[in-house]
Amino acid sequence: MSSLTAVIDLDLPGPTISRHVYGHFAEHLGRCIYGGFWVGEDSEIPNVRGIRTDVVEALRALRIPNLRWPGGCFADDYHWRDGIGPRDERPRMVNSHWGDVVEDNSFGTHEFMDLCEMLGAEPYVNGNVGSGTVREMSEWVEYLTRADDSPMAALRRANGRDEPWALPFFGIGNEPWGCGGNMTAQHYADLARQYATYVRNHGGNTVYKIAAGANADDYAWTETLMKVSQKLGCGCDPRGFFQGISMHYYTMSGDWSDKGHATAFDTDDWYVTMRRAHKIEELVRGHSNVMDAYDPEHRIGLVVDEWGTWWNVEEGTNPGFLYQQNTLRDALVASLHFDTFHRYAHRISMANIAQTVNVLQAMILTDPTTGALVLTPSYHVFEMNTGHHDASALAVNVKGAVPTRDVEGKALPLLSMSASTKDDAALVSLSNLDADTPTTVVLDLRGREVVEFSARVLTAPSIQAHNTPEQPDAVAPVAHDGVRRHPRGLEVDLPARSYTTVRLGLGA
């Protein structure tokens, strides 16, 4: 068992970790909306106005800060007027991206905004640039947010909603380099300027507009968007077309033709996955560096609005529905991402796991036959991290060499940490990526007195462990008694393949 020391100055708070980096994503894809969030008012599954009650309760426990909808690729095929009015009169459409199924539009704008109100989450609506129009997008924002007797406000009232909703976040298209139109960066940048101009602030509602950004390491895409919004090296004349730029990155152990199996994998696959998840640090740093050249004052946020694991679909399920199981490995991928998001809190304004229910790295799985609900290992990482919401990031400086493992010709650090403080508390997150070997970390805690502490740990007997209706708590957090006082602060035992959080109560 090895030991390291991590120095944390509790009295030197850094930038605020926005709660919105713990955001979620719900696309019209597979059973995320239909059979996930939405069961309909006539369902035997307990619901409120068609929205599944236990899903709402589970997500409220995560303090879900925002929810992105309706896509994804689906967003650039979606025409919002098809999803309003009496449900039995709404036109149908083909969801050509995801399973080639017929969409009846029974879950639309009113249902989504109702869901957000139930969740206590802020809506992040993604507009249609790929197949929509400027007018269509502009009128959707008016429909959602205007309070007077404008044409769209009158239409909203005719459909049963008198008061406008708050709309804090709006996306200007999705993946225009691919499913959103196969555009060049410059062509999309010009469109983003045009469309964003007509996403107006009505009344007291202010929209944070997000331009559709890069795929993984396409730094040139980010620079093209920055060039139209800021002046190189100055940042003194922001044009205000948009306030955020997105990026997407998915983790897998294979390639796009064979992504890897969600549950049938070995230790080598485990480490390849962790190495590729660790790449998020390189990507965020690269995009941040580009943005810093044009925006040194960090006026424009980096929005990682699609991230997570992407495995081959579960055998026997529709290949276009992207249903996959979720193991301890997925949980550690999530914890790695959050450590990076915390370290770049000065630039990252939002992030959205893909996706919330029944799709990709989901928080929740629902059984289509029995209706059973399962909380995944990834869900528990989100829940264990609620103390980081809107807290001030703390630097974690490791003394000595972090153990590494050579993976795909690069060194993978086997320990990841981050920390934050808020009011008279602090939270330290520690991930031990070693599949077989435990370790111990000394937390050298400086600047404030630690008057109390407690810890929780998420681990399992095997790296493939996952939760099912029959074993819903195979991977679930428990109290961790492997934390004790040390002359420098605290000493923390980290089991192999584990995620641990240590909560500190602070004095003066």
C-alpha cells in the first residue's frame, strides 16, 4: 500500500464551481423521454400529468440544476409548433436519427417545461439551425418568455399556460459539423451570429445563448467562433452574439465501429477507458487556451453539453436506442470528468451528462416490462458531489509522484482529486483508478481548523459490478470508516477501484 500527501489550503478559495456543471441531457432518443420521463396520464405507473413520479423524485435528490432538451441530433429535425396544442391533434414525424421510429410529439414544450418545474431544474432548450428557420427559433423564445399580448404569448395562453416561463439557456443548433448540417466552421459561425441575433430577451428574461461548438479536439472550430465574438488578445470589445460555446466528447474503450461492451470487459479495457476519460483534461485545457487568447477575462463560458461513456448497445435492444448498462467503471469516468470541471471552474460554465434516463451513461434505468427503476453507479457519483454545487474550488497540490500506469503509450495517473469549500464546510473528492491496489492519501489541510469530518465510498468487488432490479444496490455508496486524524490533517484509505468523498466541517 502506497501513500501520498495532498496539500489543500482551505482558506484560499478559488473560482466558483457552477452547479450547472452537474447538468443533464434528455433527447428524444430511445426510452429517454417515452418510457423514461414520460409514461402518459393513463399509465399504471405513478405519474403527475404523465411525468413519472419516481424519476422526478430520484433526480430531485441530485439537486439537478438544468436539463437540456430536445437534442442532440433530434433538435435539428424538431419543429416546436408540432409539439404544442391538444396531443391528439399534434402532427407526427419520423425520428430518422434514432431508430427510425415515428414520433407522435406527445411530449413537447409544455410537457418539458412542466418537467423542469417539477425537478426544480432550469431549462436548457436547444434550437433548430440545421432544418429550421430564424423566424421559427425567434418565435419559440417569444412563446416561452413573453408576458404581454404578443402573437406567441397569445398562442401560449390558448394552449393553457398564462404566465411565461423563465428560459435561462438556449442552444443555437447542435453538432453542425455533423448531424446538425455537415457545415464548415465558418458557415456555422455566420449562421450562429444571425440566429443568435433573433434569440431576444423578452421582459425580464435574459437568455444565455450557447453556440454549437467542437467535436473533441477540433480547436480550429472553437477559434472560428471566438473570432466572430471577440478581438484577439484583447477581450475588450465582446460582441455578445453568444455567451457560451459548447464541446462534445465521449469515452469508449474501442472505436466508433466497435465501442466496447458495457459489462463484459477486462482489466485492460478498464485502464484504456480511464486513459481516454482522462483525455477530457487535455481537451478542456486546449479549448480554454484558444478561448483565453480572445477572451482573457472569461466572459464566454465553455459548455461541455455532451459527455460520458458510449458502449455497444445492450444485446436484444434496438440499436438506435443506445441503451447500455452502467458499471463501477462508468462511475469512475464521471468522477474523473468532475475533477477536471472543478479545476477549470473559471472557464466551464455548464456541462451535461449524456443522458439522463435509459440512454448512454444514464443516471436511471427503467425496466420496460416491470416498470422497475434502478439508480446507476453514475447516479451515485452525482449525488455524492452535491456539496460541490456553487462552492469555491480549492487547489489540490500533490507532494511526490502520483502512481501511473502505461496505457496506449501514455502515462495514466491512478489517482485523481479535487476539492471545494462553501460556508463552513469543504468537500474533497478522491478517485483511485487502480483496479487492484488500495492506497492511502494524507490530506495536509491548512488555513482553517477541521472540527469534524465524515466520508463515503463507492466501490464494488469487481470492476464489472452494476445495479439491476434484482440487485439495485450492488454498487452504492456507504459510510467509510477508513479516515482518521493525522498530524497534518487527515489520513484517508482508498480501496482499489473506488470513489471517495470526505466532508469537512470547518472552524476559524
